[in-house]
Amino acid sequence: MSKPSKVASQVMWTRLISVVEEQAQALIRTAFSTSVREAGDLSAGVYNASGEMLAQAVTGTPGHVNAMADAVGHFIRRIGVENMAPGDVYLTNDPWEGTGHKHDITVVTPTFHGEDLIGFFACTAHVTDIGGRGFGADANDVHEEGLYIPVMPFARAGQVDQTLVQIIRGNVREPDQLVGDIYALASCNEIGQRRLRAMMNEFGLTDLTGISDFILSNSRAATLARINALTPGQAEGHMRIDGYSSPIDLRVTLTIETDRILSDWSGTSKVDKKGINVPLVYTKAYACYALKCAIAPDIPNNAASLAPFEITAPEGTIVNATWPAPVALRHVIGHMVPDTVYDALDKLLPGVVPAEGAGCLCNFQLSLRPRTDADAPADAVRAEVLTFNSGGSGARPGLDGMNATAFPSGVMTMPVEATEQVGPVIIWRKELRPDSGGAGQYRGGLGQYMEVGAREGHEFDISAMLDRVDHPARGRRGGQDGAPTRIARDDGTTMRGKGRQFVPHGARVLMAFPGGAGYGAPRDRDTAQVRRDLALGYITPDAAREVYGLSQSEIYEIQELARKGDAF
């Protein structure tokens, strides 16, 4: 076959992206865990025969996608191409060879054309439970964080390893969910294979060599052009966050050079005793994501477009934790990586990056069980319920921050109805948190209020995975800080932002998730936007008066119009 034209190659590139998007959507439709079905905590991608990522699904999280970009290489190295055959499916949850913690299952499927290996499909999903202490920060080393699955076959020549399935089922709290998720992962890869074969037949391809070269060479050239258009320079970024029992300092030195941007995390805090440590693969994923968003957002993610962003960190720092460090909540620190990068990048490219946001997801997991302080009703059950929630994102140059929106993860907030369906949990309150967005010329996004409890006859442990309690998002260019996180029982008992904590029968947990920070001085905010914020309830009358300078008569007027529905 003659070499495809540039137009044909571009069509095939776009087709590949649509193939992996269908792969991701198939996973969402078939997954058992709400973290996948409702929040989209997943990734999907296609690779060439050398293990280089050619395309990723738009649906998914940067922590999964960019970390998974390296994973297929580990599968090739561990299993060996010579040992692979049609119908094989492999998997792992190795934190250092997957996506950073044991709660992510990565499944890789080799793809053959005839007898020739032409590439791979890979996907990752977050699972509700993997055994051990459960999803939380309390482990002292990685062995306590659940079942470890090394890189190994899930199926050989189409035959599932039932011994492996029995071992998995015997070590986790939600065996039906987890095994169902693994089958969903394997099935979505199979769908990707079908669509790829159809594309190859349509275009008369016998392998992916030509389209791979086209994608990688053009992506690299486009990314280097963006980098080389920048003024070379160096700047430092710093962020202090809560940590587990003591604050964590994240430090990065960002260097823009010809053909590359370096991110050096020397000076960052050491590995923590508890499970908030980050394998380097996850740090790389979010540092690369931050830089791509700012510098080359429209260039598709693949091996070549990621390569010019070089990430280094000394071993033993919290962003390059080595085995056997506990890493279950690596996202709490990893999600703060982009805003740390932007603290440095703002000094090199002013007017480009947003103010700090909530950063990490405001997650918690409930381990529910029949009450133990008195006789429990006959229908009381045990259940594990994981819910993903978001604070506000930081204000942007020219735009307000987004309310209750997860940046950088892009993970969606789980609906109340979906959360209550999977266990005996009641969400009593879930609403936006007024005044939580930092004031500024552009206002930070709002956080949320949540109030959660168990159904009658149950008690529970809550594993909190929160940050920004003591170190709220910082404003940029004169903008004010976002509101901090708060967590307490309904009797006023203060709770910790991280860790497993008991909640007795009848008690509730009250949480206020953090807001994003403001951008620019509040005095420069458009008065019409202030009036709109007040009418919508995003800010209170006190903030409208004391921060933005509205008169009491203006406030009364806006409130009256809002009551009548005429505020806009």
C-alpha cells in the first residue's frame, strides 16, 4: 500500500481518538463502581507495538491518562512480547507501574492483526475497595493498603484465570463490584480492538506503523513549536498544604529551555509516615498536565506531546515516594501539583494561569455497618460508599472560577441519588457555599456544604480525604484567598481533615468544602457582576457591602428584584 496522504492520516488520527472515546464510554456504561459510572474516574488509550501512547480518550482524568502513558511499557517488560497471544488480557494495580495507588486497576490488552502484534489498548478505573485498611490515609506502609496485583494475566487466549478471581474476591469488601469492574475494563478494551480493526480494514492498513509515525512526529513538532515560542527563563513555585499531621511544602523550579521545559521538585518535603505519598509517575502526570494546559492545550495527548515536559524529583520526597511508602491518597498531594507549577509559571508567563483552587477532590468514604450500641434492625447491612465531591476552582485571567468543579482532576461530583442508592447513607444537605470563592476582579469558584449520615439502625466510619483546612487557596494578582475546609459532627465535635473516624448511630457529619481564590483586586470587579453574584446567592449582603462596596440601598434593591425573579 502507498503511504497515506496527510489528509488521510489526519482522518485516521481523529478516528483513533473517537475509538478510544468509545472505549471510555463503554467502560462508563458497564462499570459497577459509582466512581467510574458517575464521576468518570477512568482513562482509556491506544498504543503502538512499542508501547507508545498514540491517543487518549477525552473522557478521563489526567492522573490516570498521563500516568497510564508509561504503564504499557511495564507490561511489555514484565510479560515479554514473545509471550503474548490473541485473547490475552493483563492487569495490575502496582502503584509504581500503574497510576499511583492500589485502588486503580489498569488493564492492558495486546492487539493482533493475524499473528502480528500491532499495538495495545489500555484502560484504568478507580475501584471502591481493594481490601486492607480501606481507602484512606491511615496506613503505615503500602502493604496495609490492600491486595497487590502484580503485572500478570487476567485471561490467556480468552480464558479468564478463575484462581486469580477467587483470590481477588476473597480479599476485598465489595467483591461483586470489583470483579465486575475488571470485566468492564477488559470489555472496553475489546470494543476498542473491534473499532480499530474496522478502521484498519477501511483504510487497508496491515499495521499501525505509518499512522504512529504521523501522530508522534506531528505532535512533537507542534509541542516544540509552542515551547520554543516562549522566552527562556527560570522561576520557583511554592505551596504549603495541610498534610496529615504536619504541613507539607511543595517546591518546584521551572525552567524553559529550547525544546523542553524542566520541572525540578528538589526542596519538597520528605515522604510522610501516612498514606499521602505520591509515586513519581503521578507527579509527572499532573505536572505535565498543568504545563500542557497553559502552553499547548489543543495538541492531543500522546507520548510525543508529553515528552518535552521533563519532571524530576529526588527520591524520598513526597512527590517521588519509593516502595513501600503508603500511597493510597496520592491524589491529595498530586492534585496540588498544578497550582504549584502555576506559582512558578505565573512569574514567567504573567496573565496566563489561574489563581489557586481547591486542588484535591473533597472525597470521603463511608464504611457502614449495623449499629453496635443497641440492637440493630434485621435489615441493617454493611456497605462501602465512596463519594467524590469538589470545591471551587480558582479564578482565571478574565473569567470567574467554576463553582464545585474539580481542577485539575476533571472528575465529576457524584449525584446524591447515585450515592444513596449503593448503601444505607443519607445526604441531608448538598448546596453551594456562599462567600467561599475568593473575592477579586474575577471571583473564585464556590465550594459546597454537605451533611451526611447513615440510615436508621446504622453507624459508620468516615475516611476523610480533605485538605485546605489550614491552608486555603491563595489569591493571585491582588485576589483574595478562598474559604478553608471545615469538617465537624453535628454536635460540634471538630473532626480531622484526613483519616478514619467513628460516627455513632444518629450522628451526622457536616462539611464545608473550600472555595477557589480570586484573581485581581476586588475593587476592579464589574459592579454588574457583583449585583449578579448577590442575586444568585453566591455572595452574602455583608460581602457585597464590605468587600465590593455596594450600598445598603443597592443591596435592598437587588434582593427585592431577586424575590420577584427580575434580578437579571
